[in-house]
Amino acid sequence: MLRFGLLFGLLLFLLAGPVRAHKASDAYLQLQRTDDGLALRWDMSLRDLDAMLELDKNGDQKLSWGEVRTRLDDILAYALAHLRLQQGGCALTEAQPPALESRVDGSYLVLQLSATCAIGPSVEIDYRLFREVDPTHRGLLRVEMGSGAAPALRSLDPMSGALTVDLPRRDSDPVTPAATAPAADVPATAGAGFFRDGIHHILIGYDHILFLICLLLPAVLQRRAGGWEPVRRWRDAIWPMVGTVTMFTLGHSITLALAGLQWVSLSPRLIEPAIALTIIVAAADNLYPLLRGHRRVFTFLFGLIHGFGFAGVLAELALPTGSFVAALLQFNLGVEAGQLVVVTLALALLLALRHWRRYPPVVLRGGSVIAGLLAAIWFVERVFDLKLLPV
């Protein structure tokens, strides 16, 4: 059992490694075909650019337009070196001066670019932005297909190499068998990409995972008058946990849809501290029954909060309703698949540990204290925009 205890400690250590849990790193690209080539709008988070290029010269953790303006040439050079079209045969240049745009999750630098080159019915895109510092980054590409058609959506992974993206056809384009296929046969949302992104966003959402683990820690025990006792059968832990996770899933699915459709919009400056608070409450309930048997109800309510944490990925794309619903479904299925992997692995480990006599003091109480302290640090960082942890 000691080995299992050490394994559990290693799990918490690995989870605490990337301790600066925050909104996932995403950039937004909008591509259009023009009469003589391509037009591209590229929105990049100033927070991400600062992590790569150290734009904050005075170290006050606030980027001014003056600090950004003096580094525009460096930013443009870095960006263009990390996005190649047609293996470099279609060079992008500035079409308009860069601009800043404020959003609910921070400020973005907007680049308006164009390329004058011969383009056929598709274009090869090699996207490598922030590959050196953040392999979890994604570029979310929207391709305008014209003529009232739904935009095509792709997720660009800096680690995956080049991919080919279809463009709206012109009469001058060569006719191929794929080009003559009915438009309805072509998926507009690149489902596998958004499914993978759903998995990606739950697995790098360390605060979401820590919340799930706080729910799991007491799942293999029963609270008696004399203290905690291990469940006798694995089914006694699994089925109640299925109900709890289902409530969490239902909650975050509702707000993921509402926020993604932009029917409800809350700033990450509010949501991210609230997510940290849900971890603190769940951890404290493991130490003292604060929720008084209403854990599932509160898990549903906490799931509503966590759903806003997932929603930014799709909300910024401003999709037509049909395309959004398809992308949302694929993304949410990916989130659930990733969540299922986390819950299955963690619950299997905890079931193996449940008969260890030191499970309540070491795993349950010790793990809850660690989770609560980590969440408290996140809460302070997010409320006061500080960096207390080294990474």
C-alpha cells in the first residue's frame, strides 16, 4: 500500500507542476480568398506574446500600447516566421497597421495580412506559433467559404506540421473528383479536430482536473459516526461517482453552450477566481461536511462555473448557429472523453488504496489540504493579477 501512496503523491506532484492554471492559449485566424490571393486576420493574445518576446519591459505585469508599439517589428517577424502558406511560396505581408482589441479574456493584437499569389481550390498551412514555449497552444482557423455557405473551421496544432485547407471554388479552378462532391458531404467543422481540442482542453485544464480529484478522494470511503471506512465493493464507489460526475458534466455543458452562443458572457477575471473557489470548497468538504449531503447539487452548480472556463474556445469564432452546434457537440464530446480518462485512472488508483489504514489522514485529508492550498494561491493570483508561483 505504501507504493500506491507514493504513486498518489506523485500524481499530485505532477498535477501541481504546471501550477499557473489559466485560460488555454489560443489564437484566432480568419482566412478569405480574394481576387488576387488571400486575406488573413490574425488575433494573438498579448499575454502569450509577452511570454515569448518579453514585451513587458518595466515588469509591472501590465502591457501598455507603448511597450507593444516599440516591438511591433519583432512581433510581426516572429509571427510570419511561424506561419507558412504553400511551403513559403505564398508570402504574407501587412495589409493594414496592427491594432489592439480588448476582449473578456484580455487584450489581443490584431494583424491584418494579405498574400498575392496563385491559389487553387486549397491552401497548405504550416502553423507553428508559440511552439517553442507552449506546445498546448492552438490556432482556431475560420475560412470564409462565400456565397452564404457556412465557414469551414480547423484547429491548428503547432506540433502537427502542415495541413491542407479547402477554399471556396472559382470557375478557373481545376475540376477534381473531390471538388464535384455535394457541398453537404463536406464537413464544415472538421469534427476530429474539435473533438481532439475538447480532450486537449480538459487535460491541460489543471484546475478542472484538481476539482474532479477533490470529488474523487472521498468516493472510495463511507462517512460513519466513528470516522471514515472503506467501501466494501468497488460498485459502492463507482455508481455514486457516476452520478456526481454526471451532475458536473450537465452543469458545464449548459454554460458551455450558453457562453459559446454568447447568450451569457462573463469575464475570465470573474470566472477563473470562482473556479479556484470551487476547488477550495470541495477540498474543505472532504475535511468537514460543509455541504451536508448536498454534494451533487453543489457539483452541478460548480459545473455551471467551470463551463464558462471551457467556453472561450468557441465563443470567439462567432459561428453561424448550425456550424456552432456541430462544433460545440464535437468539442463537448472531447471534453467528456478526456474527463472520463481522468476519472477512470484516478478512481482505479484510489480504489486500490482504500484499504490502506492511512488513507484517511494521508490521501483524503493530506490530498485535500494540498488541493485547497494550491487553489487558494490560484485564487489570490487571479483576483489580484499576481504571479506568486515560480511557473
